[in-house]
Amino acid sequence: MEIQKKLDGTTLTVTVTGHIDTVTAPQLEAELALDAVEALVFDISGVAYVSSAGLRVFLSSYKAMSKKGGMKIVGAQPAVLDVFKITGFASIFNLA
């Protein structure tokens, strides 16, 4: 998994490529310092697989950002989007 971060004012965009699973999810979580961030965007257009561990990272980020400017997930591939739909997370997250 590769992670790139770009801070634009108070909006953090995190671009992730590869798989988000039990091995890589802790690395992604460790990269998220959200104290000074008012809005969070995950660009997951390069992610082919998300496990329950990855969903947990998204959910904890969503909870932290719901008190601020919110969180958006963009670029989900069809297989990853299916995971969000099957788990019911598609109705929770702002997916674009």
C-alpha cells in the first residue's frame, strides 16, 4: 500500500493505492493526524481491495471528522464500492 497526503489549508487529501487490509490498515491509521484538519478526503481510486480492518479505519476517521467539516471518499472502484454497499457503509459515508 502507498499513501500520499496533501494538506490544502485545513483540507487533508489522502490518496491510497494498493490493498487496505489487516496488515496495511494500521499504517493508514498511523498516517492520519487529524487535529488541525477540518475536512478529510480519501482518494481510493487506486485501491483494489478493502477488508474489515480498512472499513474500521474509515469509520473511525468518519467519527472524528463528523464533529468538524466532514469526510468524503472518492474514486472507489466497483469491487470496493460493492464492499461499502454490502456492509451498509455506503449509506453512512459521502461517496463520490
